[in-house]
Amino acid sequence: METLIALLTTLVLAIVPMLLYALFLWWMDRYEKEPLSLILASFLWGAVPAVIFSLIAQLILDVPVSDLFGPGLETELVSASLIAPITEEPFKGLMLLFLLWFFRREIDTPVDGILYGGLVGFGFATTENLFYFLNAYHMGGLGNVLILAFFRAVLFGLNHALFTGCIGLGIALALTSSRRSVRITAPFIGLGMAIMLHGLHNLGATLASVACWALLISLASDWGSVLAWLALLIYFSVREQRILGLYLTDEVEKGTITPEDYAVICSYWRRVEQRLKALAEGDIRRWRRLGTYYRLASELAFARHHLVTVGHDEGTARRVQQLRRDLQRLQEVSAPPSGRPAR
């Protein structure tokens, strides 16, 4: 029974923190929620295939490194600071390439790229932490697991999402930037940043085994980057709100949306208020349709922004017209249900 409890605790420590972080990142994508299928696919890609492919590549590359340096700190440093980043980040990034190729329409803004990259990273961290925690339990019991969990799930719990988020941002900028140079170089810069930050973290963590102060390298690199990412997310979220306000103004004149809906669509908290009101009234159908209505309005604004910044293309232009038709059909969801006065 004690072993079973310890194993369940290990599973919870490996999975739950990453899911909570992923939920927070999903919440930060406020104005146009991504499809649940792609959210799950991104998390699962990081949790299973990316881990397997990375392990195979590391096993192959670690052989010549061991032969060259022999056992010791040098081998550990090369393996952790060079081999691990250059194998893990490209395999995690394959999911972003998949989205770029098959679902590029879903990446409307930089926030979407950070979201998908972060989800892949959280999936990868879940499986990696599980392996480390099981080994820690084998070596020193549950107490050893709890100590390691503090470092891997709390102190450095955002690492893999941070690394792969760089790749996701690079992909998103390649799709949404108005500058051709950015569209060409952003994915490569994003991958390079992911590998560099990953390498810095592993360098500090590995050197900490012989000099505790070296852990400051990892802390400074990781938390400095996390704070920068948080600032970027806030900036891009405010930018998305401005895009909504700018590109939906004349949609009111066209009759695509009503003036009342415009005010709600441009405010995240007013969206939440309206949908919660529908839930409080027990109207699940209207709650769902409001969510669809707000999402389609956001997609319309982002598609029009894409036409202006990136350039005209027939696919996006057709999508703009389709979104307008869909929104006009859904306009009634913003009105109070029949027989109930507006409040």
C-alpha cells in the first residue's frame, strides 16, 4: 500500500503542475480560443513522440561523446548542455511545423504560437518529470521525490514551455509579420533561442553538482526569460484587443455585428460576463453560441489584419467573406432570450 501511495503521489507531482501551467497559458489566449483537438495534440506530441525521438537521438550521439571525453564532468556537460538541447528542441518543434503546414489558419497571432509551443513543452516536461521522479523514488524514497519535484515542477517547472515557446513564436511571426525578413528568419531565430536557453539551463544545473553557485546561471536564465515571456504575452494580448477594435469598427457599419456586440467583443471581461449570465440562466445552448460568436468575430478581425500586414491572398479573402456571413447568422445570440427583458 505504501508503494502504491508513493507511485500515485509521483504521478500527481509529474502531471498536475504541468496541467495547471497549461491551463494558465490557455487562459492567456483570451480572444480566440484554439481548437481543443490541436491543444491536446500539441500536449500529447510533447509527452510521447518528442520524448521517444529525443531519447533515441541522445543515445546515438552520447556514444561518440563518451568515447571522446570518457566518464566525468566533461561528458556530462557536453551531453546536457549541447546534445540534449539540439535533439529535444527540434523534435518538439516538429509539432509546430505540422501546424504551420496543415493548420496555419489557426495561428492568427503571436499568442497562438506561444500557446502551441508552450503546450508541447508542458507535455514533454510531464513525461520527463515522471521518469526523473520514478528514478528518485527508486534511489531514495518519497522524500527524494518531493525534493526533486520542488526543483523540476516548481522552481524550473516552466522551462520546457519557455524553450519550445520560442519556436512557436518564431513560427507565428513567420505567418503574421509584415516584414519579409522576419517571415524568413523568425523560425530559425526561435529554434536558436530555444536551444540556447535550454543549454544555459542545463549548463547551470550540471555545474551545480560541483559548485552550488552555478545554479544561479539556470535561475537567472530561466526566470529572466519567463518574466520576458509574461511581458510579451501581456503586450500581445493588448495588441490583439486593439486589432479587434480597429478592424471590427466598420463591421458594425456593414451590419456584420451590432454596436452592442462590438463593445462586448472588444472586452475580454465583458465576454466572460455575458457567457456567465447565460450559464446562470441555465441556457447552455446560448452559452456555447456566444462563445462561437465571439471567436468568429475575433477570427474576422485577425484575418482582416493579416490581409493588411502580410498581403492579399484569395484564401484569406474568401475566409473574411465566410466569417461575415457566419456572424450575421449568429447575431441573435447577443440578444436576450425571447420573453426576457434586457438587463
